[in-house]
Amino acid sequence: MTFYAALGAVEQGLVYGIMVIGVYLTFRILDFPDLTVDGSLPLGAAISAVAITSGVNPYLSLVLALAGGFVAGMATAFLNTRFKILHLLASILTMIALYSINIRIMSGPNVALLGVNTVFDPVIQLGVPAHYAGIVVFGLFAVVVLAGIIWFLGTELGQAILATGDNQQMIRSLGVNTDTIIILGVGLSNGLVALSGALVAQNQGAADVGMGIGTIVAGLASVIIGETVFGCRTIARAFIAALLGSVVYRLAIALALGAELGGFRFNPSDLNLITAILVIGALIAPNLKKRLIER
Amino acid sequence: MIVLESIVKYFHKGSVNEVFALDDISLHIDEGDFVTVIGSNGAGKSTLLNGIAGGFFVDSGQISIAGNDVTAWPEYKRARLISRVFQDPLLGTCPSATLEQNMALAGLRGKRRGLSRGVKGRDRDRFRTALEQLGLGLEDRLLDKVGLLSGGQRQALTMLMATMIKPDVLLLDEHIAALDPKTASQILTLTQDIVENQNLTTLMITHNMKHAIGFGNRLIMLHQGRILLDLRGDEKKNLTVKDLLEQFYRAQGEELAMDSMLLN
């Protein structure tokens, strides 16, 4: 792996790490497997790209993207809590709907971001070399989001979110409307995913309706790698592990794509298969281990 | 304090599995009453408590607590007035949160939860003092996760949490049934201390006739969704387990006699 490939992987790991933090919030904290993210990532990208090309400040476009993702997450959680649609199904419905919505927002399947201002410009103007701008900006955003979520989960409201994922009956009998909490939590999660998508779009110079495919799988893979490698004993540690897991995941992918076994090489299109196998392995490993010990 | 007017509840209404769970129950409980509730399995004891707490909405009738008509209030809203301890020690606490986090959650029962710290520094001393009263050594384990505690410890903690903010009504749903005899009697003593100290209006379901007679100032026996027996004061004091069992079997016997008449 070349230096630039590694640099690119860390950059990707940090920007998608913001998405992974969102996935951790639903998947692990709220115990709400949420596939909306496959739609809310390109939603964030689309909103940000369209806003920037219409002359909106790139930083402000991130706020709009975050808000858009929040609403998408709320829609999923609303379907689940209000109408008792299974969480997985509710999230798939929102995800499918977002495909059409994203094309509407962009008036087409993609929007190019060439020759416009992005969040990287101020950093480059400060004298940071262009190929480091991505890492600096994404690192900054990732750390701010990480610190924010850890702070938030320590507040009274955040503690209620943790309790909702842990023991709904208990927290309801302590006067918390768990439906509202789930709507808030899934909304926040998808807001972060959309923010991640907006940053990705600004980095790669385009928003594309297909860029969200496999987001959830990459997210889960990162979560599981993070937990395995860095542990998850406390909430702060678990979220730091999720972010670092994302970096490790992107590095592992870069390694695999660069590897050559005899005449065989992986194609970029093999990525989803590799990821799926990785996640399956990590999910069944504890089970297999238990069975082996019992024998 | 609690007024139930003609409460009716069916489960699976209109299907073959229809169950008539609460059959026109009317009940007035005064402030400071400690009511023990007995009855066979399926008599409607838990359903009654769950109905008061808002686990479901009743099909007809009216419930008011401390002067509020709560009939249409969802469970989380009624939590302003009601505290509960469940039979399952796992239901009352959050396993992956620490003791102090759990207590802080309970310290905000029925209140708005904002963006200030969940566990505040000034709370810790209060939590420690409260835990010392249990005599279980939990005061040194504020930062331990509750999942590490035994069932008895968790239930003791739940009792404490339920009464950190004085509830208008305390509902105990066989809260010692899942514990070993020694722990059960400890929790029961704790219960009595707390209820007496705070003069709490309490409903306690029990399967133990001795407990039903020995605790509280009023005893209710439920059978097939109806109140079969409602004793208080001296009537309850002079009650023996034998009397109670006789009443219990007489009630069931009548049912059997009626059934056999029907079948013949």
C-alpha cells in the first residue's frame, strides 16, 4: 500500500466514521437496526451539493444536510413507534422512498461540484497542502461529532436515550415517553449519516444517488471491528472505538484491494462481498466460540 | 387517593381467546392505605395494577389518582404519580448503566429531562446515604454497572429508586416472589420501613397469605376479575390464614358448584 493510498483510507475512515457514530447510536445504543442510512447518506450529499451549487455557504449546506437526515430518521422512527411497523421494514421503506426523493432534490441522478467553494477551501487558504486538507477537515469534524455525542449521552436526556435502549419498561415507568426518545435518537443518527454524506460529496466533487449503497454494511463492519479491536466498556470508549473501527475498516479494504495473490487481484467491485463476509464472520464468531467451549 | 369506578377490561376482545380480565371493579383507596392484594393465578391482580399504572387502557370505567382523572393518560404520564416495582428484578433497573446513573434516572421520575449532566456531583452523597440504609454495601459501588448485582440487590435498589421522589401511589407486583426466602424477607422489611416512613399509599400483590395478613391495613381478594373480599381495620387484624383459606376455597367451591350445575 502506498503512502497516498493509506492517507486516502484514513481520510475515508474519518469521514465515514461520522456515519459509523450514527449507526452505533441506533444499532447498539437504541437496539434499532436502521437501514435508512443507505438513503440518508446520499440525501445529505444531495442537499449539500444542490445548496452549494445554488450559492449557499458550504458550511451552512452541512447544517441543511444534517437537518434533512434528521427528518428522514424521524420518518422511520415514526413509522415504527406510531404505526408499529417492524423497525427493519420501516427503515427499508424510508430508504426506498429516499431514492426517489434524492433524484428529485438533484433533478437527476447526480450533481457535480466542480469549480465551487467547499468546506476545504478555508483550510487550504490557511496554508494546509491540498492533499492533507481532507484529513484535517474530516478529523476535525469527526472529533467534534464524537465529543458532542459523548457529552450528549451524559446529559439527563442522553441518559434517557441509553435507558430506552436498555430497558424500555423501566424508563417508561419513570415517566419517559419512549416513542419520542426513539424518534429523537434515530433522527439524530440519520442527521450524522447525512452530514457524513455531505462531506463525502464535497470531497469527491459530486453527489450521486447510488453512493449510499452498502452504507449500513460498511457501518456495521466498522462498529464490529471497533468493538473487537478497541473494546466498548464505557459509552465514551465505545464511540471512540466506532470511529477508529471505521479507520481500521478502510485501511483493511485498501490493503485487500492492493494485495496480489499469484495472478489474483481483488476488484473494487468485490468490496461489498468482502465486507459482507467480514460482518458475517464477526457476527457468528461469538456464537461459534460459545459452542466450541460447551463441547 | 385512588378511585376506580366500574373498571372493565377484556383481552383479545371478540376473538376465541377472549378473556374477561377485570369485571366491573370499583375501589376507593384512601391516602396512606397499605393494601395487600391476593388471589389465585389469573384472578386479575397484575391486570389491576397494570391498569392503574397505564400499561393498557381500560375498556370502560374511570380511574383517578390524587384528584387527576388519569383514564386516558398514557403510562409515561401516569409515572408522575405512580412508582412501580415489578416481580422480575431485571425489569426495574438498567443493567448497562451504573448504580448512580440508575438512581439519577429515577430521581427525575415524571420530570422534564434536559441537557444538564445526568449524574450531578451533589447527587452522589445523597445516593450514597440512601444506599447505606440498605446495609448491602452498595454505597461503595456507585460506579458499578447494575448488571453486576444479584437479583436481590437489584430489587432492593429498585425499591429505593421507586421512592426517591415520593410517589402518590406505590404499586408492588409480587416484588419479592422471584427472590430466595432470606432476601425476600429483607426486601419485605425494607418495603415496610419505606412505606411507613413516607406514609405511602401502597398496593402490594402477594401469594403469601401470612404476608397478606401481616402487612398493611387493608386486604383485597380478587377472583375472576372481581373483588371477592375487602377487609380492613380490626376485621383484617383478627384474620387468620385459616379464615382466609376457607374464604378462598369457598369462593372457588362456589364457582365449581356453579360449573357442575351448568354441566349437569
